[in-house]
Amino acid sequence: MMDAIGSDFPLWLRAQHLLNFILMGMLIRSGVEMLSSLPRLWWRNDCAPGTEWLKFTKRELPKEEGVYTSLMDEKSVHPALSLPGRENIGLGRHWHGVSVMLWVLNGLIYVILLFATGLWRRIIPTSWDVFPEAFESLKMYLSLQVPDLSHFSPYDSLQMLGYTFVIFILAPFMMITGVAMAPAIRARFPRFVKMLGGHQGARSLHFIGLVMFTGFIIVHVALVFLVHREHNVIHMVFGGGEVATARVAQATVIIVSTIVAVTVFWIALSYWSLADRARAQRFTAGFTEIGRKIFLNKLRPLGKKNAVYTAEDISEFHWTNGLPPTDEESPEWLAARERNWDGLTITVRDDINGVEKQLSVEDLKKLPKHSYIATHTCMQGWSATSEWAGVRLTDLMAILGPRPEGARYLLAESYGLAQKMYDNRPREPFYAAIDLETMEEEESILAYERNGKPLDDHLGAPARLRVESNHGYKHVKWVSRIMWIHDYAEYGDGRGGTREDSALQAFNGRI
Ligand SMILES: Nc1nc2c(c(=O)[nH]1)N[C@H]1C(S)=C(S)[C@@H](COP(=O)(O)O)O[C@H]1N2
Ligand SMILES: [Mo]
């Protein structure tokens, strides 16, 4: 039966194999970058200090809330090991997005061709005999023997099981646990995310998948060279044909130089990114925005219909990113805190026509109140679930009347300053802009309560933005001003927010 399909490797298969190798390397390397930005893993969705099941850092976490930010937990990885390295999670996330889009595309074409050509029968077992046969080969390998070439047509039972698992189980598992970490997916499919153990469950499972993939690659590459090497290298490079010494030598040289070239390419991507981070952000985020447009932007959050997260899910601990304004950042905010926010103003403005109104915290509380339970995810990797209450952004902006002509975004600014600016300029107020669809979502609010109590200082008192379909970097704390704008290019460094400017995050915070 196998002879009818043959044991040659057609050109498309060899090309896709190479492409897959390049992309897997990019995925793993950018994955390491993301992990290094918060080198801890949890099964608990509140990421309470000391409850990690695995950590790659010696730092001890303070048990107290609001003294240690996730930015302080970042570890710098050498650009040879991660993409791009040196605490660049923004670019790491974009590269992960670029490579995953190409990897999924490559995978889909591969699976389609596999079925179209009938070659699937070489990989997917069609008889239960595969299990005892695979067990026999395994016993042989363990006793350091090698099954005869006649067992491979072109794969033996152990390979069939291994490849079927990697292609049809592990790869989809990585896609599922990967997208489950996106706030936009959680807002639209909360049940699905909860089933995976929430954001932290998905993150930990995704990591375990990474370990399995890496283990597979190591064993797979080792076996290519240890078991019938001459036969393998000829098939990998030429697709098949005679196993002659000269051809084996040629194939080996081609493989080794390809591996060297790909490794150089991987590392070159890191240095290319680090050489001009803004350029790398434009290129990569421009590319991934195509994917966001197709898969994420149209997903509207469930809003009120989302009763999936309940009081039972509320976190004991809430991580923080960004510490409250200091005296040097905002004496105004500090003084008002002493007076229980008396005299503090929140400005609601139309920056296109220069019209504004000032609200006190008391005025804010008189507007319609909206509350819900949702999970916060920082793109660095931690999460926390809380009940938030405040004023929907649509209700808040309505106090200025109808949306002014030309308004395309809403921009919120903080009493606190950015930790650092892109080019080390003097620090400016932390800010973030969101588009109209996002601001109109039910769970886009200016929050003044968490779990039924006024906000804690470190969580943004007296009022902070909540945009549940987006990552934490859009949720401006200690809001001073919120305004209609025409184009975010005219504010800050022009990338739509402080984390976009300084950490090269994408304007679109939905994944
Ligand atoms: N003013 C201000 N707002 C901010 C930040 C900041 O540094 N300053 N950090 C953002 C990021 S990256 C995250 S993840 C959340 C963290 O919110 P939390 O500290 O309330 O948990 O706040 C966001 N809002
Ligand atoms: Mo964040």
C-alpha cells in the first residue's frame, strides 16, 4: 500500500519543512522574550506572590500589594537567545504575532496538501497495530538499537504516532492556549477561557506546550542524524533517490549550512530590531494588525451577557504596574488624596473644538453607575479578577453633548508620569488612546470602585480607565483628563499611548 504513495519527499514538503523550522525558531525565541518579562508561572488567576508553580528568577516577591510592579520583575535575556532580547516584550509580542501568522498559514497549506496528495496516509495511523509496533520500536531505541530501514515507509509506527501528535494535537493546542490569553477572546468567549483554567491556566499550558515542542525538536533532529542518517539527509534535501556517498556528502553540507544560515537569520532579526526599535515596531505591528483586523476587531465582547466570571473568581491579590504619583509627579494629586479627593478635578474635554468640563469625584458618582466582574491581564503575563464599578465612557463623554465631528479616538491622561520615555526625554503624563468601537463597549468605563470599595491608591484612585477587551496598558490609572481627539499621531510620540511609545506595544491592545 505504501509503495503506491511512495516514500519520496516532494519539493513542497521539503520547502514547508524548512519554513516551519525557521518559524518555530522565531516562535520559541519570541516566546522566551515574553516569558522573561515576567519569569513566573501560576495556576492561580490572581498570581499571588509565592504561589508560582515555576519561576526563572531568584527574586523574592513582596507579599504586600502595590509596592512591586511587574516592570521591576523583567529579566534581560541576551539577543542570541530571545527575539529581540534585552527587555523588549513589546517587540517580542509583535514577532510572535508575525511568526504565528505565517506558521499557521504554512501549517494549513501543509495539511491541505497532505490530504490532497494522499500523503496523510504516511503519517496518520489507520490501524490500532500502530501502538504495539511503536512500543516495539521504542524498546529497540531504549536498548540502543535501530529498527531496520524496511520498517520505515517512510516513517515507522513510533514516528507516525509522534508526528500525528505534534501536527494534529500539539500544534492546535498551542493555537488554542495562545489565543486564550488575548483579552478580546476572553471578553467574547469567557467560557472557553475559563475552561482552560483562565488566563494563567492558558499561559501555563502554553508553556508546557513549548517544552513539549522543544523536546520534540531535539529528539527529532537527533534521530535524523542517529538513525539511518544517510537515508534521511538525502530525503530531506533531494526528496529521494539513490543513497550514494557523494550525494550524502552534498546533502549533509546543504543541511549544515542551512542550519547555520537560519541561526544567523534568527539572531540578525534580534539585532535588526534592537538597532531601530521604532522601525521594528512599525514593520511588525503593521503586519500583525492584518491578523487583528481579521480575527479580533470584529469580536464584540459579551458585556452583560457575560456572567461567566462570578464573585467566586475574585482575586485575593492584584499585581500592579505603575506606582502612584509622587510629589514631584503630581503635588496636586497628593494634596487631594489628603482631602479624600476634595478639590481634585477630572477634565472631560473635546480637544478638537477646545471645549471642556471639569468634574469632581462626587460629580462622577452622580452619573449612571455600571458594574461587572472581569479579569485584568497585563501583557507581561499576570492577571487578576475584580468587580469594577464606574461610569461607562459613552455616558461620561455624553456630558459634552453629541460626539464632535472628526472625533475618532478617546484619549485618557494620568496625574502620574510615564516611568520612562522612548528617547529618555523628561517624563510626560502616562496616557492611552482607544478607538470608538472600543470606547462604546459596555465594559469600557471610568472606574472609581473595585470590589465595592473606593479604588486603592496603587490601583488608580480616585478614578481609572477600564477597557476589558484590551490589555492593561490601556487602563490609565489616576485619570486627570479624558478627551475626544482626531488623531493620536499628534499626542506623545504619536503611537497612541505611553506603553506604545516607550515599550513599543501595539496601539491595538486586544491581543
Ligand atoms: N498612570 C498609569 N497608568 C497605568 C500604568 C502606569 O504605569 N501608569 N500601567 C498600566 C499597565 S501596563 C497595567 S498592566 C495596569 C496595571 O494596573 P494595576 O496596577 O491596577 O494592576 O495599569 C496601566 N495603567
Ligand atoms: Mo501592563
